[in-house]
Amino acid sequence: MTSTPGPIRACLAEVIGTYILVFFGVGAVHAAVLTDAQSGIWQVAIVWGVAIALAIYAVGAISGAHMNPAITVAFAVLRGFSPRQVPLYIAAQLVGAFLGAATLYTLFSGTLAEFEAANGITRGQPGSELSAMVYGEYFPNPAVAKALSWSPGCVSETQAMLAEGVGTAFLAFFVFAVTDRRNAGGPGAALLPICIGLTVSIVISVVAPLTQAGLNPARDLGPRLFAYCVGWGSVAIPGPRSGFFTVYIAAPLLGGIVGAAVHDWVLRPRTAGARHAIDANADRGRVPGRWQDDAAC
């Protein structure tokens, strides 16, 4: 008989899981922007997807591997995740994201300085979002905007909010779909993390040219706070344009609830016949630990 992980252990798992996704995902952004190591957004996107899949495999059985306040809030609103755990999970996610950013800065600080010198960037001054983008996110994507000579207003705050909200809605929709034990067509425990990782990859491939595809308030705010502390100041928070809170925190939180609600209210099987079909496939579709629908929620 296995014991249920306590809140401290679950929060530590969230710290570790979020650290993993930030180290590799935000690390891929570092490598792409500073060293041209990645070719195109898809290569960055697939690194994000693999990082998320590995993080879920590593900590999913302990905490459910939310690693994203938007997912935590959606589970609390729609699946009965304990409201008392929500602030603890979010705090743990922010800590993991901040530590991931700090580790990356330790590794890339010299490369960052060379990049800023080569591009005439003074950290913390207007235009330094081109280097700050390796931590927090901006709209339009500074690297794409520079390469294509976009004007700053080509992506409005409303468009950016919609992009982040819709992207996070898709993420939450598919998370709820593949983790639902009632879904007889689900991928099962072994493939579930890969499906969620690929969901993030395909959303990034569409949304990242516009907003860098945050989709996760902790992934944005943790590294952004670190950037604020190491010299980017107001370019990091609140950023050169309005919309930091609305685009990268409020929109993903709302989008996560909407996407999860669409799944649960429209598609989630509720009839006795559907339940019988699920029970017949329970062994194939069971998800370990807190990713299991009935255990997590």
C-alpha cells in the first residue's frame, strides 16, 4: 500500500518539476537568442515539449506535475483540488522558475554580456527587452520583430491577451482530456506526459512569434523577477509596454479555466454507458499518482 504524499513533499516536487521545465525550456530560448543554437521556433518548441514530458515523468506521481498556476487553478475550480493547496503550489512553482532562471544566468552571464555589447544594448534601458526576452516574455516577440522590422504596435495588448488565453485554453483542454480516467480513448499513463509535452510544442509554434508563448504565469513571472534583480529593472517589470499582468498572468489563468471547462462541460463522459466503457479500460488508461483523475481531483 502506497502512502499519499504530504503537502511539503508535493510542493518540493512542484519546485523540482518547474525548475526542470524552466532550465531546459528557458534554456533553449537562451541558446537560440544568444548563440543561434536553435534553428527556428519549432526547435525551441520541441525542447519545451520534451522538458515538460520529462518533468511530468519525474514528479507527476508526487504532486501531479501541475508546474503552472493556470493548471493548478483550473484543477481547483473544476476538479476539486484543495483551495488550501493552491497558494502553496503557486509559490513552489515560482520558486522553481526563479531558481531555474538563476542557474541559467550563472551559465550564460558572459554570453549575455557579449550579446548585449554586440547589439548595442544597455541593460535596463529601452530596447534591452531583446536580451531580457530570454527570461520574461514580450509582445511582439522581440527577436521576430527585429528580424522582420515589425513596429511595436503590430501586436496589440488585446491580441496578445487573446493569444495567451487561447494558447493556455488549448493546453488545459488537452491536459484535462488526457488525464481523465473516463476518457476511454486516452493515451494511458505511459504516453500521457508525451501528449502534454507535444501540446505545448504545437501551441508555441503558433503563438510564440506573437507573444513568446508564456502559457504559464510562473514560467514568466519567476524568470522575470530574476531579470528585474540582475539589472533589467523596469524593462523586466512592468516592461516597456502595458500588459505584463493582463497578458502573461490574467489571460493564462482565465484561459486555463475556459479550456478545462470546455472539456468537462462539453466532452467529459457522464452517462452510465460511457462509465461502463471507461471501467472496462481502466487498467489501460490509469494514470499514476495525482495525474490520475479520481486521485488528483
